[in-house]
Amino acid sequence: MILLLGKNNAVERYAKEILNIDLDNDIVCYPDTTTHYSELSQWIELAREEKPPVITTQRLDMINEFFHSDLDFKVITAIESDGDIKARIVEKEKALYIKEELGLELR
């Protein structure tokens, strides 16, 4: 499983050009826009059940929920730079270290 982060256009472009995935079937955006923060754990359960290849989100609280879950995934942060698409790819444990110990945002 991949947690794909970044600005929407960079995420879409990385998914299409690098991962070669179908945006309609292989990538999910969690949570929906009406989800209250107290319901985020339900989205972790949904990910556990559905096992989507790629998950994306813009919500910091959802990212935090993923990092503290027992799900296994890589974190890819996609960025556009001078017209090129680039990415930082780290394992979940390294991403958690970057976020919590170094205080950097991954999205």
C-alpha cells in the first residue's frame, strides 16, 4: 500500500506518469469531506478491509491516523519542480520520524 501525498495536481500526475495507475479504480481519497475527526479510525478500518493500492489525503489528522495505525505502507510525497514530477519515497517508520522528530510536514 502507498500513502501518496502532495498537492492535488502533483499527486494526479505522479499516479498517472510514474505509478501508471487508473485514477478511477486504483487510488482512493480518504476521508470524505464530511468526516469528523472522531470518525477517522473508521477510514483506517476501511483501508484495512479494502486494501487499496494507493491512498491519498490532504488532511493532517488523517495522515497522523495512518502513521499511528498498524497498516504497512510506503509514503510518497510528490512535487512538481520546473515542469518535472519528483518524489520523496520513505517507509512508514521513516515518515513518522520525519514528522514527529524533525517536525517536517510530508504533504
